Amino acid sequence: MQWGTGERPLLCFHGFGEVADSFMLLARQIENKYTVMAIDLPLHGETTWNEGMMCTTEDIINIIDNIPALHNQQFSLAGYSMGGRVALSVYEQIPQRIQQLILLAPDGLKINFWYRLATQTVLGNRLFSRLMKKPGIFFNVTKALNRAGMINTGVYNYVHQHLGHADKRMQLYMIWTTMRKLRPAVKNIKALVQKNNTPVFLIYGRYDRVIRHSTGISFKKGMEDLCTLHVLPCGHRILHEKNTAAIAALLQ
């Protein structure tokens, strides 16, 4: 998808379970400054993925280089939620090509323990697969963990709201497993931001219980001259229509 005719190319990565169109409303707000491009990530939207349950940063960069407007060119990079982890992973590999890094409630600055267990270990991934197929135990376990304060309320509510159907559970398993190799090294990224003088915009929702803005506060430390943190009066749905004007103003 592409919007606008601005002189700055901006590539956007959407969140889990969403599509490239998630950025359409924001793109229309900034189309005079940016030419906004967005792609459907593997196992999302209209992207055909024939590489099995494995996607690497190199795969994403190959996709980028097949976009004529971006081939061997500099561009700005934006990522929302899971797309933030994709953006961070891409930046880590090609920082010299990135003009700006725009992170909207980004995953990847702090890796959740349960995500690591489910995707980075063989035993954990097998257990994850089994629980998605037979979720009764899974729901009981998450309920107990929530009561014990080991899972925050936002994640708990998200899990119970969206994983009530078998197809949704399988989608979660396949996407999490396929994207498991995108693991940005935060310390290295901070060093690269400073080395390349890359402006970074961190934008969070004040009431977001899925990805809290405290992760941005930690990331920003030591590079305040390059990294700005903005907290909007909303939850995790940063790209909602009511927020696009405020985000556009920050980017303008």
C-alpha cells in the first residue's frame, strides 16, 4: 500500500493480526511530507508466505529491497506493536539507511518472559502448540497467573477476548512461531542510534496495559538528544482515528 507524495519515504510495519491499511488514516495526515508505504507482514493480509514457519530479518530486508522506491535508498521506518519489533530488527541490520525510527507502542524493547518461553525453547514451543489446540488448561493457567500478578490485566484480557476461537489460537501460534527470529538487541540498537545520529520517536498510550511506556523511558536513557518520548491519552490502539492528528503533529 502507498499513500502521499512527500519527499520522505516512510515504510510502516503493522501490529499482530492487522494489515497494511492500519496506517492509512495516519498516512493521510502526513502525505505532504512523506510518501508512506506499508506491507502486510508474513501470515497477514495479502502476503503469500512460502517459507514455512520461519521469518528472519534478512527476509524482511529482501522484501524491502523488492520495493522499487526503497531499493538501496534511505528511508524512514515506523512500526506499531509487533511491527515495532520488526522495525527494530531491520534498523539493527541497516542503520545507515534509516533516516528516522518511529516506534508506536513497540514490542521488542523488552521481551516478555512468556513469549520467550513459547518461541525460543523447543519444549516451550511444543507446550504452546498443545495449549492452543486444547486451551482449557491454558485459560485456567492464565487466570491463576493474573490473580498472582504474573500477567498484567491488559494481556490477560486480550488473551481471553481474542483466543476464544480455534482459528484465532492457531493464528497466534503460527505468527509468534514464524516471527521468533526477529529478536532486536536493544543495547546494540542504542549504540547504533548514537553512532548514526538517528532521530527516534517513541509514541505510547498512557492507558496501554499491553506495552507500557516505561519501556520507552528505559530505552531513551543516555540518548535524550536523539530520542523523544510522547505519551498520548489512549490505550494500546495508537493508530485509532482519534490519535492520528496528534501523531502527525509530532512527525511534522
